[in-house]
Amino acid sequence: MLKWTWLSVIVVILDQLTKNIALNVLEPYQPVAVMPVFNWTLMFNTGAAFSFLHDAGGWQRWFFALVAVIVSIVIIAWMKRLQDNEKGQAIALAMILGGAVGNVIDRLYLGHVIDFIDVYYKNAHWPAFNLADSAISLGVAIIVIDSLRQMRAEKKQD
């Protein structure tokens, strides 16, 4: 099922393109209102999800890059083992792989991940994110939904 890696490549290209646009158009930490619950806000995340370990002193850059590379290798191995009827998982894994690669490119070349999507309600802001993060989240959601669907189908057979 490595035939789905084209989707990973598209995620990486779109992720890097949108981050480049954000870098060239937005001023850091200056929100640009798009809708009442959504801003474009250029931010730099040296940590992991939800800025975990963002202030750890620099070692986290290499640690998270290494984790992303290892996860990418595991995902490729997982994709190789998928059967033709496991299209949902292949698509999900390709999205997760593309997101992981998109963010690791930032970490390796910039030392931080570029985030620019700011969703909020009143004064409560969700941590800023990017297209790579969205692809990872969507991929995980597809895996969960696909797994639940498979469990339901197996229960019906029993």
C-alpha cells in the first residue's frame, strides 16, 4: 500500500507552501482576524503538540526530530504490510506520514515548527497549529473510525 505515499508528498508540499506564505505575509504573534473564532497568527513552536517542552533549552529540537523520523519509518513499514482492502488505514497513515515529515523539515532547518492557524472562543485559544498538524489529526481520526467500523463488522459476523 505504498502507492498512497503520493498523498504524503502532497501533504508535505502543501504544508511547506502554507508555512512559507505565513512567514512572508504575517507578522509574528500579530493576529489577523478571519472569522469570529479564527485568526491567522504566525507563531514558532520549539516544543511538541500543545507546546510540550517548548522551553526545555534546545535539546528537544533533536529529540522530537528523531522521534518523527522513527515514527515515519514505522509508518512506512506499517503501510508496506497493509492489504489492498485496508485503503482507509493506508490513506490515514499517508496523511500522518506527510504531517510528520512536514513538521520535521521545520525542526531540522529552522529549529522550530511554524504554526499559523489560531482557533479560539472568547479569550480561550486552542494551541496554534498548521496543515501538517491537521493532516496528522485527520489521519488519526480516520484510523480510529476505520478501527471502530472493522470491530462493528466483526461483531456482526459473530
